[in-house]
Amino acid sequence: MSEERIQKFKKLLEKSPSNPLVYYSLANEYFKLNRYEETIETINSYLKLKDDEGAAYRILGHCYTELGMPDSAKDAYEKGIQAASRHGHPDMAEEFRDYLESLDI
């Protein structure tokens, strides 16, 4: 099912390449399939178009952690804290602080 959804979102991107929601949705589908490199690439495209409130940084942090890239995960969570704080999401910012504490760097 997710592979079908990936193809659907790719077609939507062809029609509307500047739609941040399509990038975010596509990244979520990649993430569900543990396709972390593609998730990262797609989330970064999304972030070029949209000021995310924090959730995209959670996805990035998890991807980098799974790929054994703790420094990149740390950077993602720190940016997530900034975004969550900027948008009034203190619980999300705290969640990211907890993730940072759990990283072995």
C-alpha cells in the first residue's frame, strides 16, 4: 500500500513541485518503509518550502539515528527545538531535548 502511495505522491509532485504538503506526505511514506535516505532528501525539500513547526525534525532525527549519524540527529533535534519553541509547542521541544539526552555523542 505504501509503495502505491509513494507513486501517487510522486505524480502529485510532478504536477505541483512547490507544494510542501506533498513533500511531507511523500517523506512520511518513505519513513514508514524505513527508506531513511529518501526520507531525509524529501524532508529537506519540504523544509526549503515551509517553516515547519517541529514534526519534520522528529522524522529527520529518527532517520539520522537509524543511519548511525548521531551528529546529524543532534542537529535535527536542535533545529526541532527551535522550531517547536517558535511555534508554541513546548511539549514537542521537551521531547526533542529528551532525544538529545539519549544520543551517545
